[in-house]
Amino acid sequence: MSWIHATAFTAEPLYLNTASMGLPPKTTTDALTREIAGWSAGRRQANDYDATVARSRQLYAELVHVPAAWVAIGNQVSPLVGLIAASVPDGAEVLFAENDFTSVSFPFAAHADRGLRLREVPVHTLAEEIRADTAWVVVSAVQSSTGTLADLDAIAAAAKKHGARTLIDLTQSAGWNDVDASRFDATVCAAYKWLLCPRGTAFLTLDPELHDSIRPLAANWYAGEDPWSSIYGLPLRLAADARRFDVSPAWQAWVGTEASLEFLLEVGAAELEAHALEVSAAFASAAGLPDARSAILALAPVEGAARQIKDTLERLDMVAANRAGNLRLSFHAHNTADEVEPLGEALRGLVHIVSGR
């Protein structure tokens, strides 16, 4: 089908690397260009960015289906995960998927001296491994290395049954996979991948029931109920909602974040998911591979094909990533079925899909 949104991008190569770094649409590039010009001309004030951050918070809330009062802003995933890790009781069990991205596991591992019991299991068995003594289940909705989708329905149901909390990393899903974050106790997301934002912006969603039990370890003036009257002196006076976990924003990065989120919301979460899966399926069909139903595909070379694959990628001017020894392709709003089918045909017989199972 026709996909007009691909014309909003200006990538020169065949860019299949959103899982590493998202491409900005032209509206984002234009917004950042204007911002840099205004900053250079001395026409920017710190409070000029308040509306930009508030709008970005609202847009992200809409994208992942939560109230804006559930959303805190940050700069990267691991500090946000660290807030949760610091709240876990001594000796509690935390359950992870094997080989998940370490930004979701290392913050918990840093509390080993408190006796946290960290258990890794295959991602497809995660739900059945939740036990009565599991305090938190922590998993990426889509696995970075393989593109495997966690069974969030089963995980949510099992966690509820056993009284476990859920922390879901949406970094490799929000923007192409239409996830309802309100179903989980907490979610985190780095915005520089599928949300097409500059690096340095991230989001935390937190169920209001947890606002008082999570310590705001980075408490700062911007997390105040009224930030501009919270810049000097005690006592501590933080926002009542999730803004209490905000960090002071990197201004220019949030200008780009607002523009990219506006673009994605104009397309629509359901439409983005349908398109990404359509393009992924078109590539897989051309390559003679099964449809993995994911926007991220991990491909391993068949024996003796590594050099031929390398030459093919160079000839077709294609940008992707190598993760865990495999070729990782990712398909997003800037891609079309027509442009990925020749790559699939060229790789037919040279690769096979790596399964997360």
C-alpha cells in the first residue's frame, strides 16, 4: 500500500538501523535548526522550554495510553530503572529475561550487597516463572538482540496472580509497537530509537500507587510542584504526581523530542505498528524467511556466507547493526516494502532468522 510518511525523511542509504539510532523526520530537523539559530542569537530563556517539556510529556502519555500525571522525564533508561531498583526490599527476588539489555538489569545487580536475588529465565518462559516470592518482573517488551516480543499479556496476568510488580522497558517497542503502559506498574523508554528523538531524553511511567514508595533519588528544583519557586532553599517540596521524579531537561533535545512525538502521533500508534510489520514481512518474504511479526529481525549467516553478505550490504548501501554476532535489521516509518524487497532477494539463501526462543 502507499505510505506517504516515508517522504518525511531524508536518509541517503537504505537505513535499517532504528533499533540503534532513530532517524529524525524533516519537521524535527527543522525545529532543531530553528532552535540552534535562536540560541545562537541569544533569544532563548530557560523557562521558554517549560511548554516544550510539558507538551512532550503529554504526547508521550497519549502514545503509550497513560495520563500525563503518570509520566516523569529523564535522560536515559538506567537512571530511571535505578529508582525502582533502590526501592526493592533487601533479599527480594527480581525476575529477568535472559540476555536482556543491561540497562534494565545492571541497576538491580548494583544492589547485590543488599542480597537481591536476581534470576534470569528465557523470555518465553517469563510468565510461568513468576512465583509468590517474586517482587518485580523486569523485561524489555521487545528484545534488543533478537526482536522477540515478550508475552506481555501473560506476564501481566501472572504478575497480578502472584502479587509481583512489573517494570517494562519500551525502548525497542514504543513508536512501532502499540503498547498500553497503563497495564504495568512502571515502564521506561529511551526516546532516541523508535521515537526518533535526539539522544538525551527518556520517559518513566509510574502507577500513582507507587509514587510514595519510590524514593526520588535525583530530587531537584525541576521536580518541584512549582519548579520556579523551588530553586533555592529547604524544605523539600516536590510535585505530587510523577513529575516528582523529573530531572532538569536538556533543553535543545526536548525541542527535537516534541517535534518527533508530534510526527508519530499524527501518523498514529496503530498505523505505525501495521506499517512496520508490513515492511518486515515484505523483506522476509523476499528473503525466503518466515514472518517473525516484529519490526526487528536478527539474521545469522549460513555457513560460509559472511563475506558475500558483507559485499551485498556494501553494494546496496545499507546501514544496519551487528548485535550478538548477528545482522540486526529494523524497519520503521521511513522504510517501504519496495525498498527492502531487493535486499531480501539479495540475501535469500544467505541468512536465517535467529529466534528468541
